[in-house]
Amino acid sequence: MQQILLTILLLTLSLSGRAQADYPPLFASTLAGAQEQVDAAMEQAFLVPTPVDMAGGYTHEVHKQNWKTLENAGALYRLTGEEKYAAFVRDGLLQYAEAYPTWPLHPTDRSYATGKIFWQALNDANWLVYVSQAYADIYDWLEPAVRTKLNTELFRPMADFLSVENPQFFNRIHNHSTWGNAAVGMIGLVMDDEELVQRALYGIPASELPEDLRDDDSGRIVSESGRAGFLAQLDLSFSPDGYFTEGPYYLRYALSPFLLFGRALAEKRPDMNILAYRNSILGKAIDALLLEADPRGDFFPLNDSQKGMSLYAPEVVKSVDYGYALYGRDPGLLSLAREQGSVTLDKEGLLVATDLAAGKARPFQPHSIAFTDGPDGDEGGVGILRAYGQGDEQTTLVMKYSAQGMGHGHFDKLSYSLYDLTGEVIQDYGAARWVNIDQKGGGRYLPENQTWAKQTVAHNTLVIDRTSHYEGDIRIGENHHPDLYAFRADDTTFQLVSAVSENAYDGRKLQRAQWLLQDTAFEHPVLIDLFRATGERPAVHELPTWYMGQLMRTDFGYTTENILQPLDSAHGYQHLFLEATGRPDADMATIEWFGNGRFYTQTMATESGDEILFVRPGANDPEFNLRRDPGFLLRRADVASSTFFSVLESHGSYNPREEVARDPFGTITGLRILVDSEPYTALEFTHQSGTTWLILFSNATADPDQEHTLNINGQSYQWRGVHHLIKQ
Amino acid sequence: MQQILLTILLLTLSLSGRAQADYPPLFASTLAGAQEQVDAAMEQAFLVPTPVDMAGGYTHEVHKQNWKTLENAGALYRLTGEEKYAAFVRDGLLQYAEAYPTWPLHPTDRSYATGKIFWQALNDANWLVYVSQAYADIYDWLEPAVRTKLNTELFRPMADFLSVENPQFFNRIHNHSTWGNAAVGMIGLVMDDEELVQRALYGIPASELPEDLRDDDSGRIVSESGRAGFLAQLDLSFSPDGYFTEGPYYLRYALSPFLLFGRALAEKRPDMNILAYRNSILGKAIDALLLEADPRGDFFPLNDSQKGMSLYAPEVVKSVDYGYALYGRDPGLLSLAREQGSVTLDKEGLLVATDLAAGKARPFQPHSIAFTDGPDGDEGGVGILRAYGQGDEQTTLVMKYSAQGMGHGHFDKLSYSLYDLTGEVIQDYGAARWVNIDQKGGGRYLPENQTWAKQTVAHNTLVIDRTSHYEGDIRIGENHHPDLYAFRADDTTFQLVSAVSENAYDGRKLQRAQWLLQDTAFEHPVLIDLFRATGERPAVHELPTWYMGQLMRTDFGYTTENILQPLDSAHGYQHLFLEATGRPDADMATIEWFGNGRFYTQTMATESGDEILFVRPGANDPEFNLRRDPGFLLRRADVASSTFFSVLESHGSYNPREEVARDPFGTITGLRILVDSEPYTALEFTHQSGTTWLILFSNATADPDQEHTLNINGQSYQWRGVHHLIKQ
Ligand SMILES: [Ca+2]
Ligand SMILES: [Ca+2]
Ligand SMILES: [Ca+2]
Ligand SMILES: [Mg+2]
Ligand SMILES: [Mg+2]
Ligand SMILES: [Mg+2]
Ligand SMILES: [Mg+2]
């Protein structure tokens, strides 16, 4: 019976005039939430106060709430056919039409592009994007005279204000401009105003702009490419596979105007086939967003990211729903939608809710992928390995070899982070910022974001001579990037990502290779890490591991400090207290910790003279802005070149309700670097059962067809391709 | 239909020979789990290896698993009537009957009472308690000859071994002996061996013991009271209201033999009416356990407790089921049972599962209560205030004014901890121990348990001259205890717990009063804290607050240290690094933090010269045994007497998925101590709305009928009883 109903829904997909009870549960509950909100608002007077306040202030919050209420009311009219909602939208818009023409620029004058409704034009554009949707919902219902009044007295002036009157806002290649383009284009589509639509798609022609127009950083507005507008944004904002150079935290924010205008164009200008534009770049950007999250759904905290932003954040609902409905109907996305608990109030959201109710959902099991960075896809990237172990539990490795990531980038070349079902295992620190929390620097980036969070030592990658990559200078960083060396994910039991940086340190080549190995000898996939640094001059090499948890035990002695001092004076080291110094044996060292109910054991190849420095941020932190998470550095001084090799096991469990420690010990009893030459590195590690794994790796070529021969201790090994695994 | 079935079940309550499908869901699923375990075990050989290993070793784990398998198999025969399970138990026991008589003492010789099956007699007693239940289940089914063989060759010798052959194990007032008593008594009940039952109930007569029998600490075995056995344990192990002096973590462990033997006696010796013994002490002990948990269900980490032990731990299932079935049928306990996800495989568990399936569960909403400590209930106690705010969210305050708590006690007199739905707000550190985690000192108490976790400064209570209570000497501590001064929980909007210590510091009286105030002006209940210390000699007063979370802001300046040094040299201070020193104004100081999605603001009355020391454990911690949780001390030096007053607000929320900070600021704009004399203290605090609360408190008498008159600034206040609240 329900099945029949759903089938009918699917066949008709006409959204107008239904009772809520006719909709599938998730759509109905989302609609009911919107109705509750709008009904409550309709019992109050609709206020359109003269703008005076900054973000957080009264007039700002009222106008922000208005766009949400109008958007919901428009959707309610469209979905229920109840005219009271259309009338409410009309009357609200008429109030704006009376007031808006009388408003001068917002009095705050704090932005490079001051708005009229809000302190910045960006928020005016947000308003117009969302209100355009409400206007579209009631447009045909309106009396022609009202329509004409709103078009000419409210919306066209607003669209001109956001574009030709503020080209420094509208015409950049920048996510602010994307909002402006989308706002102008979406209202143009509603009013069938072709001039606005063309302006949105292609920007204001450079010939019509003042010669010396500058943005807030004094850059020339006219871009290098000479292009502007929505299509230029689509071409230049993403790499060819949808990666956003600032990382997923910013992609989640930037994606909204792309998706909303894109969807409107798809509906109103089907001939453009915008969804297929640039090889379906909008679908790829959605994929890129959804693939950059850990097994709990939290986005990888690459570059400046506040931790905890998630696949399940409200902002990501439209990525999931449009991703499903417009690109491929991946049933894994239905699981995400169910967890999100709401859908978009449009035909895409209805399809998601309908298919979900029809039992089409499958587990969301994102795959391994190597994203390229840069508009042409030739500026490094991010490699993500995912292994599915017992119970389909996901272990996720992220290696970052991307471009600098503009102002929000970190000096984190070849750094990695590791995740499992419990969350972060080896963390990226993220940003030093509490977004929108006034007590912490007004919610802005904190000074420690620059002095700590961006610095190389805050990441799981090699630091040379206690100096950050590119000398910690973004101007140098923006000219360089590492490159992917090899990515092999076809064999899901032995996956590789490897990258090379020639520029992070002058005169040094850094190469990292990381494998996720799945083998019945291990409870969970094992991380194998090889880091080769080659140079001419002796230097201090320090490789940090930012583990999450409580140190359990080491197999070497260490001396703790009872007076803590900063480890050094710059490049993030000024924030590290040295808590202990260990002197491992000259063959291998093991560090065990416990985090989030599970045990972890890292076994590292060591050399004579190596030290392990146990550190913790907190020094030179005058306002308690830094988290006190532990880490350790494997330190090797006075070497020109050096190779680091480690294996990380996850094993066992402990629950304080049961107090039984299951498999608390690692199982690797030996490891060593058998060969380390310019062409080849050979790694070996041994399980307590006696089983030994040998990894042969070609440092010089990743050509999959290249044949290799390597002699080790009189035995000759032959293989084809970049790496070879032998279990014996 | 289901309802009818359940009603029939309730009426018959005959457990024998049913198919699983006949049982209510929770009982059926528990039974299915047991069946799965036993069926798997029955496919293997049943092993009874000659004992050689310590805990964790092979023979130890096999015999431990055997007792569980036999217990489950017995239950399966009883509940399904399938004879294969009875035969399995019989054959297993016959194997033990062959082997046991041939075993010498366990070869380890590491215990004051070495066992035969295990390294300590305690574990032999565990074995016998559980296996007695299996034996009871098949006793009537057995052929008489087999019964006789098992009785005479296995169980009677084992019972004698655990009692008359090891009186130093059997005859103490101690939880080890309770296990011994229960084991001997339960097997005696099965075999109808009256001599064993009497021995279990009353112990071995002192006249039959060697004169100078000593236990492991060289104490005489014959107790002060001259009593031994199960009834003596019932009389002496708990306070009259069921409180266990070592706290809930140990109560949870100690309660099993009490409940299992108690239940067996109730069935086999109904004339004894053991369930009503000592005013239903077993029911009170269950209540005490279930009432000593925070809103998430975690037990308060009083004394030596590992954090995370919970109402939902497997060990607590029988407390909930027997508490429900045998004492009062509180429908709140059904919610706990549902969350536990299993029931006891007996008629009590069936009743719980049946009533749960019948929809009788109600939310578990534990109430405020003041527990007394000591066998006579005159050795202080623990006061628990619970306020239910918006959405019935529970805020829980625990003040500890109990006796020392024997070897597991802490120097924590008048300390408190605070909890809300998110967990710990103001924490008690708990123990420095990882139970059963071999890497950390073999799972034993760590040295830092003594040097840090037990010390006064590790708790939220006043420290004088950087010395722990009772000079940190358990021998002094065991001779004293604070006393409850007042407990008022009838008015749920204004609840009080107050206690006095005259002995923690020589020549000083400490009095603390804490209120939970519920008022519409505040989102959550507010904690009001008054701490008066009076003495003759000037001293340093330091009041710690061990907050959970990230420091947000203070309303005073502070200077952070870039070189961290231990704060002092003893009494726990040697473990504290001083991170910053603040100098608040001479009227009040505010500290704001963010923890677990919520904001907290503590506003404190200050005096000229007060300092705030921001501290963190980690100094003199050579093996990284201590957690780095932050705290601050309000320090007032060179005063003989001093009074501390603070108010703690919980407010707002922040979720990184939404990035909206709701109500991030506290609302208290002023507070001061208006009067502080020997008879009276008057406290005032003001809300940003202008509303002021005045609390009048009688320091000298808590008599509820006493009339008081107090003049403050020319105004006369009159009231009756220990305290009075005026909102104006
Ligand atoms: Ca610029
Ligand atoms: Ca003793
Ligand atoms: Ca002040
Ligand atoms: Mg980073
Ligand atoms: Mg390039
Ligand atoms: Mg304690
Ligand atoms: Mg007394």
C-alpha cells in the first residue's frame, strides 16, 4: 500500500497542493518544521527595520531571519497550495519594496563592498539568493501590477546594486563574487531579465569597468584570465575533479551559491545543460565534498578548518540531495540524508525522501581517491586511502600534497592524518579559531593560527632545521606545490599514496610513501610510512606524530622534565613545551597509546643518536587559545639525508564498563630498512607469528609498466611497477 | 494479543521448558545470547587444566570461562528443559570432581589465601558462587549417585577449603569474606547441607580459630565485634541506608555476592526473610548504588574509582533486576534495564522483561538524597542534590563529607563535583589507575594515586597551607569524619546541602553550604557555593575548581608562564604546573569556559590581594600517568579565617556543525557577601535584569524550627530554619 503510494509519487512528482500526509516521512517532517516556523512568524508583525547593525546585531539578525522565513513560506505555498503563504511572501516583499529604495548605503562602512540591507554586500547577495527562490514560488500567482512593482522597484535595483554598482564585489574570481553572480542570475531567471542573466553568467565586461578598480587587498579586480561571472567561477574555482584549494571546510561554505544558481539554470535554461558544464564540475564538487570526511562524517580539518564540521551539518543537505537527484542517484547518499534528518523542500529532496522510504538506501562507503589541486589539476593534490576492515569498518588515511590553499593554507606539505571509526587517530590540528564565539577574539582567527596552526611542526610531516615549509612565507608557498608520485588503490588490501616535494626546503627533496595494508594477521588495516629526505648539507630532521590519546608505554627509556620550557623560538616551536626526552635503541622504537577505546602501537626504525621528544602545545599562549594535545618528534640531527620508516597498528579494545583489556599489545616484533638507495627502498617488518612483509619501492619511477630488479642479501627480486609486496 | 500473552506469562511465571519465542523480547534475546555462547562451547572439548597461571594466564582464563559457561548452561536447562544442557553441566562437574581432589594449593603462592583453582581463594569463591547456581539448576535432574559423588568429592571439600581451611579468608568483615560466605552458603543450600549454611551465615566460631590468626596486613582475624559470616557482613558493610564507605565503584563490585546469596536464601529459607533483614538493607544497598550515578549513568568517581563505570555495566544488571523485582517495582528501573540491554536469566529478569514489554517503563529520575556513612550511620556521609530543569534535564551536585573510606579513601572532605546531561562539569579526578591494563603498572594503582589522586588539592575543596586533610595520613583520617549540617531538598527549586569538618585541619572549622537554585532567570540550575574556614593562625587558603573544558575568558588580567614549574613540593602540589597567575579586582572575578557543547560562567567574590592560579597536573609524572585537565585555585594568603562565595551558571550552546553561539555569556552582574559573622552569613547576587537574590544562612544552628532575626543595612529580616531565600 505504502509502496504503491510511493510509486505514484515517483511517477507524478508534481509537488503542488498536496497535504503533508501524502509526502514520504522525511520530506513531510522537513515540511512540517518549515510550516511550524512560518506559522509562528505569521503570528508576529513582519518587520523590515532600517539597517544599522553589524553581524549579530538586531537589524542584521532580523533581515537574516526574514530571508529564511520568506524562503520557507514560498516553499509552503508551492508544496501545499495554501494562498496565505503566497500572500505572506507578497506582503513581505512589498514592505521591502517600500523601504529598500529609501535606504542609503549601510552606515557601518566597514567592508570593501558595503551593502544596503547588511554591513557587507555579501550578505545582501545571500538575501537575494534565498528570496529569489521565494519570489519564484509565487511569481505566477502574483497580480501583474504587483509583479511589475516588485521587479522594477525592488529586485532590479538590488541586482544592479550588487553588480554594476559594486563591480569590486561582483567581478572577482572569488567566492564572494559567486554569491553576487548567483543572486543576480537567480533573480534574473525569475523575472526573465536576460540582461541580468547574461551579467551573472559572464560578469561585467572589463571594458565597462574603471581601469584601476582594486579589491580590499589592492589587487586589480580584472583577473589574470580577464574573465568574470558564474561560468568563470565554475572554471577557475575548482580543480578538474572538484577539489577546492582551501579544503572541505571552505568548500562546504562556498558550494551553496554554485548549487542554487546551477539548479535554477538547469530548470530555466535547460538548453545550457549547466549540470554537465565542465565535465559535470558541480557534481564533482559535491563528490569532492562528500569524500573529504572521516568515518564519523567530520570533514578532514585541512588548512584553516574548525573541527567538528560534518557531513551532517545543515549546510550539506543540499549537496547530498542534489548530488543524489542530479548526479547518479548513488544509494549511499540516501544513508547520509537519513542521518541528516532533513531534505531540501524541492523535487530533489522529494526524490531523496521517496527513495529512502522505498528502502533504496545503502551504506555510505566512500572510496579511495586522489584529488588534484589547481584549476588545471596540475598543482599537487590530496590523496585519500580508505580500507574497509572487519565489519566494514573504515580506516582512512589522508595525505596532503596540495598547493598552498591561498590565505587559508597551511605549511603542511606531505603531511598526513589518520582516522578510524572512533575518529581522529593521528590528527591534523586544524585552525586556532572558535568561529562565532565572541569571547575568543570576536570569533576571528586567533594569533596562534598563524604562529602555531599553520606551521609545519603542527602537522605530521618532516621539519628540517625547525623551519616551516617555504620558510613559512605564503608568497613563496603560492609559487610551489608538491606533486603526486604514485597512487594505487585497485588492490584494496595494499593501497599506496606517494608524493614528492622539491621546493618545501631549498636544496632538499622530500618523498613520502604511505600504505594501508589489510592482512588477516592484523585486526585493523596497518599504516606503513616511508619518508625520505635527501639533501647536501647536514640538518636537523624532526618527524612529528600527533597522536590522540594517553601514552601507555614505550620500549625505550625517557626522562621527563619537571621544569617545562619552550622547545625553540619560532616556526611553531615556541608553542611547544618539551615534556620528556627519550633515547631509543639504535634499531627500533615502539610507542603505545590508548585513545577512544582502542590501543595503538607505532613501531619506528631508529638509528644511533636518534631522540624522541615528547611535546605538547601551550607555551607562549597568553590567552589559553591552544589545545594541550600530545605529540612526539622523532629527531635525527646532523644528517644531510635521512629515511624514516614506521608501522602503526590499531588493535584491541577497552571499555571501562567491562574493564577487560582485549589485545592491548602490538604484534610487530621487528622492522628495518633493508635497502635505501636513489633508485630503491626496501622495507621489512615482522609479525610475532614470524610472518614477514617485504615492501620493495621504486624511488625513481612510478611507471606501472617498468620492470625492476633488486638484489638484497644475495637474493634477487623482480617486479613490475612502483611497488611490490612479499609476505613470507 | 501480545498483551494477553504477557498477562499469561505474568500469571504463571513458570520458567521451565518454554521456547524462546514465548519470552518477552529482552529476556529472549538475553537467553539467545547465552545459548549461542554455550552451544559454541559444547562444540569444543570441556577443559579442566591443572591450575598454574596468574590472572590473565591460560589456566586462569579457562577456569573463569568455565564458571560462566556452566552458569549459562544451567540456566538454559532450567529455561528450555533441553537435557543436553543438564548433561553438559553434569559432565563438566564430573571432570572437576576427578581433578579437584588431586590438586595441591595453587603453585603461585602470592596471596594471603592461596586458592586451588586460581591463585587466590577469592577467585575459587567466585567460581563456586556461579557454579552453585548451575548445580542448583540440574540438582533434581541428576541421578542420586552422581549427586552424591559431586557433593562429597567436589563441593563439600571445596566449601571446607574456602572456610575452615582458610579462616583468614573466610572470617573477616571484608568483601573477600562475603564472597567466601556466599560461596559456602549457596552450595550448602543446593546440597541442603545445614552445617555449611550455618557456617556461611555466622562464620566459624572464634573459639574454633587459632588464637593469633592474622590477615595479610597482620591484623587479627577475629573482628572487634567478634562476629563473622554473611549476617555480620550485612550488618557491618553498609551504613543503615545502604551507603558503602568505599563509594559506588567498589559497591558495584562488592554487591554481587550479597545479592546472589541473598536471593538464594530468600528462595530456600523464606522463613529467614533475608530480603527484609536490617530494614531491607539489600534493597537499600541497591538503591544506594543506583542513586550514585550522574545524568549519563556514570558512577560518581568518589575515592578510588576508575571513571566510566556505569549503571549500564553488565555487573549492574542484577542490581536493577533484583531491585525491581524484589524491592518496590520502581518503573524507573525498567528504563535502566532497557538501556542495559539484558536481564538476569531468572524469574526476576523475566518479570523485568515482561513489564518492560508491557510498556510499564518510566524515565529513571533519581532524587536528591543524603546518605549517611558508617555502620551506625553516624560518620558523615554524601549529599546528592538533583534538580530537573528544562526538558527534565538533570543537574547533579555531589558533596562528600563521608568517613575516610578505608584504604581506597581520598582526603576530600567537603569536596564537591557537578554533573549535567553532558557529563562532568566540575570533576572529581578519580583514581590514578588503568584497571586491568597491563602497560600501566600491571593494571594496579599507580604511584600517582597516592601522591596526586588522593590528595586534597586534587579535589574541589579548600586546602590550607598546601597540606592535605588529616595531614594526608589515613591513620588520622580513619579516626575522624565531617558531619552533615543541613540537607533540604523538599523545595526542589532551592535545595541545600551543608556539612562541617572540625578535624580536617587542626584548630580550624570548615563549613560548606551549597545550593542548587532553579529560577526562570537561568536556563539551567545554578550552583551557589559558600565555604567558611575559621581558625586562629594566619594561613594560605586555596580553593580549587577543576573545571572540564576550554578556558574562554576572564574579567581580570593574568600573566601566563612560558617556563612551567611545579607549584610546590608535596601533598599533590608537586604534580601541578603553574600556567598563569591572575590578579582579580577586590570585589569579584568571573571565569568563563566552554565544555561539551555548553558555556559555563563562575562568578566569585574576591578580596584585595586574592590571586587566581591556573594549574594543570603533569609535573613529577615520570611515566605520563596523569591526565592534563585544567583547574584554577582561588588563593587568599595570610588570613586566619576566610569565606568564599561563588555562583556557577550553565548556559547556551555551541555546535560546530551550526557554528551559532547561543547565550555564550553569563548573566550575573554582581555578587557579594553582605554579612559574615559567627551566627549568620548573608549572600547576595544580581542578575543582569536587575533581579537580586539574597540568601540568609544560619551558621550556628540548622534547627528547622529556630526563628532568626538579622539586620542588614538597617533592614530587619526574619525567618525560620537554617536558610532563607529572598528574590527581589
Ligand atoms: Ca586580492
Ligand atoms: Ca587488615
Ligand atoms: Ca571586577
Ligand atoms: Mg593544518
Ligand atoms: Mg605545476
Ligand atoms: Mg577523589
Ligand atoms: Mg562519629
